[in-house]
Amino acid sequence: MKVMHTSDWHLGCRLYNYDRTDEEERLFGRLADIVAEERPDALVVSGDVFNTGAPGNDVAKCFIDRLLDVVKRCPEMVTVVIAGNHDSYSRLVVDEALWRQNKVHLFGRPAEDGNGRAVFEANVVEIPGKGVVAAVPFCHPRNFPFVEGGDGADRQQEYFAGLAQHVAERAGGLPAVLAAHLAVKGEIDLRGHDRTFFVGGEECVDAAVIGSAYDYVALGHIHCPQWIKGKRRLARYCGTPYPIHFDETYDHGVDIVTVEKGKEPEVRTVVLEPLHALVTLGGDEGAAFDDALKLVGEASLPAGTFIRLNVRLGANELPGPDWTERARRTCLAKEFRFCTINPIRPPEQEREETNKRTLTMAELKELSGDEVLKILTARHELSPRQCDLVKDLIKEVMA
């Protein structure tokens, strides 16, 4: 079975208030060309289709129109799209009956019956004569459906175990693919992600939980393309098709995967060059502000390039009140798109400011229990006993 694996489009995402519609239109054009050339049996989109759960009408229309353009280039292809943590599952699947007429299957959440029990067959798509794709959209561990015969102590683990058994029976001798949007425990390259991606926290899934019924696991959620380490290469993040943030300093593209029963999948990445590059000037240690402006003036970059300046600050030094305007004018003269000044502070001051930082309610809601505990430990001298008490309290509140 030949699978085209892509993920984390984040449609509607703005970069420091710059619209990126042209980048998104170009992405769909490239996807259509690749589909027409590769003729995959299945197109798998592993979540975070949109950047927000309430995308604008123009963004939603772009998704509908352009995805139809893609699937029409290969009418025999089956498409599977799952919701990610940035998506609204109900918004994504509102037109699922119409999409089915174009062999597009949308999944917003793990299916369940009227009593809250898992209905595994509703989350499995057959690729005629080729194999099956099991679809697991983003779901908090405690929100997975109950599994018949399980005790509900670990609903996520019970769900994946039941799904794997169902897929093994349904696939027969054909290859099976799992499409999932989640964070896997292990040595994960998190470049480009913020602190809400906390490796080892309660949101992360052990790779062993996913099960061994699959010949390829098409993951979404982490933006850096990479294999999950294990006994054999099986689970992979394809990454974003174009950079979402400045720190995503790696190649972006889509994966073409050849899947055979009982064999390691063969993956070939089609690299997609961004329409407008995201460039940071000033180096990792930062440059003095005037030197950073000089780097902009000397830069030989295409018009439309997004610019971030790494500016080194002294102890207790604040950015100048006119720095942003001066940087904007300098970039404009070169036809660059100025985005932001990234202050690089001495390590000891950076740690002090991190400990003093105030979190908004929205930021607090996105933290895992383990990260809340980490912040509390950094700000207060908690004893091991106090840490245990706080951890138990967090678990009780979450439950």
C-alpha cells in the first residue's frame, strides 16, 4: 500500500500578524502535483488541519476548495483526515457525508455508542485491495470511550489495545496503518515547539501502548520530522509541510510511504521549499542592536523574507523604545517582512525572569499537571513530601 503522509497544516496561522494565505495556496498546489505524480492508494492527514478550533470562513473555504482540487487529481485515492488538538472535532466533520462522495473520510473523535462504549469499526477505513487505515484523532486520555470488558482505569490504553485487536482481525493479510495525533514518550526533537509540549508528562503516550498490529504509524502533533525510536522503524512524525515558527530550522515536506505486511515501511520525503523563508539574524548568542541592523542591510535574501532579530542585552538592559520601528524601516527598505526582536539575556537573568513570570489563565489551562508542578518547584522550595501532595491534588482536580 502506498501512502502519502502529511500533517500539521495549521491553516489560518498568522506569523506576527502577517497573512500566509499565499503559502497555504502554494501548499495545496504542490500537494495536488505530488498526488498526480505519485498516485498513492491513501492520503493521510494526521491532524491540526486548522490553527484554531474556529477558523474563519475564508480559511474553511480554502480547505474545502483546495482539498477537492487535490483529491480530483487522483480519483482512485482514499483520503483520511483526523482532528488534532488545534482543531474543533465538530467543525471538522460537519460536512463528512458530502466528503464521503469524494472518498474523503473525516474523523473528529474516537467513535462510541449511546452508552459511551467504543465502536472501533467506525474509526477504520478500508483501502480496497490494499489494506486498512485506523484513525485516532486527538483525545485527552480520560476522554477515550470505554472498552467492553475493560475496567476503565486507563481508558486510553484499553482503547488502543481494543483497536489493535480489531484492526488485526479486519486487515487479514493486508497491511495496516494507524493515523494518530499525539505526543509519544521518548527522545523527541521538539525544535519549534513551546513549553506546552512537555515530554514525559501525562499527555504523552508510551509507544508500546499503541500496539503492534500496524505496519506503519502515521503521527501528527510534533512539527519536526522524525522516527520514534524502537526495535524497528514503525512510527513517524512527518512534520509540517512549511515552517510555522522561526525555530523550525529543518527541512519540511510530505512523506511517501510504501507499506508491506510484516516489513519495515519505506519512506521517501518530498521536500517542499517555503514560499517565504523564515530567517533569524544575529546568531544564537545575539548581536548588539546596531550590529543586527547592519546584518539586515547586508543580507542578500529574496523579497518577502520574514526576519527575526536576535539581539543581545546586558544585565538588566531593556530594548530601546525605538528599536522595533527602526528594525521595521530597515527591513522595509530591503523588501523584507520584519517580525520581531528576540532578546537574548544573560543565562542567570533568563532563569530569574522565568521563575518570576506570570501565567495567563489561557496559558495555565494548557499546562500538564507535571509542568505545573515543575513551575511550583522552581518558584518555591518544596520538600519531596510537599511535591507529592501537590501532585496528588493536581491529579484529583484533573479527575
